[in-house]
Amino acid sequence: MESKSRRTVFFVSDGTGITAETLGHSLLAQFPDCEFRQVRAPFVDSLDKALDCARNIREASRRDGQRPLVFSTLVQADTIAALHETEAHFVDLFGTFIGPLELELGVKSTHTVGRFHGIAESEDYKQRIEAINFTLAHDDGISDKNLEDSNVILVGVSRSGKTPTSLYLAMQYGVKAANYPLIPEDFERNKLPGELQRYRSKLFGLTITPDRLSQIRQERRPNSKYASLENCAAELEAAKKMMQREGIPFLDSTARSIEEISAKILQEIRFGKPVY
């Protein structure tokens, strides 16, 4: 196979397209020697929109000189048929599984557009909104109020990945995640900041390599002591010793995605999702 062969990939959905894109990315990641041009096509919930999408797929086929890939979570027969009129390779993410599930369960699926949206308006959705509000109110040590309501409190030096991980946990899983920076004053006092001593069982630490931390901080404060490699290494070493002394589980975020970091945290805190 030629290295870096280029294909256009369409993620088509009658909703937001998050499911199609997430599953599609997981599959495409298995082909690192291929190069993909990605096109998102959300809210294809009518025949007219499906026909417009089909035209874009045909144009991509002509431009690339090879068949586009189409990851689809469409459920309406007419919109699916319109896309299948094009010359493309289809991965029907719902159709692949709906049929076997119907046979196993002995009932027909609804084939309803936006069905996941109905689930999103359930208690699970409300839980995620509450978690997002909690996480924003407890970002970067802003507040120590109501920490007893938190599911997890992330600690680590500045720019080690606490905020994006906290928000991902809240948005995707409804986890009420607070986060606190460990700063030089904490290391000098040799104590955890603020109210964290009371909630030690909720703490989870993030660390990172000095080189990567220095690189990130240089983008924020170029040529500062804060961003120097020497200072980054010293802070990380002090934070690691504190977490080890306090018995706080921690994880190196350097080479891990937010999704992987979050999965490790969920495993550690044993946070369960609601049952559908």
C-alpha cells in the first residue's frame, strides 16, 4: 500500500454526529499510514439535506479520484438510500448492529431520528449539566465550597492537564470534578492546599514530564522562570513527593489523551453510569 494515500471521510448523522465521528475516528486510527480529509455532516434529517450531502460526496470522489469513506448513523430509509446512490464506501454504524439486536431482543427498533436526543433529556443529561456547572465553579482552586459533593478532585502543578480533564469528565460522564493547582507555597509548607486534607479520599493527581510542561508554559509565559525547564522539574518532583507521601494516586498525562486519562480516573473512583 502507498504511504499516506489521501481519502475524504464523511461523518454523516441526523443528529450531532458525535457518535459517527467517535466510532469513525476509532476505526481510522488503525490506519496510521493513510491520510484523511474529514468532513462533518450533522443534522442530515431530511431527504433534501441527504441529497445535498450526496452531491458533496460525489464532488469529493471526483476531486480525490477515489471513493470517499462514509461513516453514517442515519436511521431513515429515504436518507440512507439517497447516500447509497453515490460511489462511496459506506460504514453504516447503526445498520450493522440494529438488525442483530432486533433478532436477539425479538422486537423491532424505532428507527426514529434523534432518538438519542430523547435519552439526552433524561436524568443523565441533567446530571451532566449539574456536573459542568460544578466543575466550572471549582476550576483551578476558585472555590472550596461544597467539595463534599465532588466525585473527584484533581491535583497537580499548573498546566498538567487538570482543567480539560475535569471538563471532559463532567461533559461526557456527569462527574463532578474539582481541580486544584499545587504551587510552590504548598511545597514550602509541605501541606496540601486549603480544604483538601478533609477530602483526601477524593484526590487524584496528574503529572507530566518536565520537557512537555516547560513547552506548554512557554506558550503562556515565554522565557519566564515559571516556564523554565529547571523550575518545571523542581515543581514536578516536589508534587510527586507530596502525592506519594499523602497516598494520592496519580497518572502521567504526557503521552495520554484526555479520553484515556479520564478512563483511568473513572476506573479509580469507580464512577458508574446510569442504566438506560
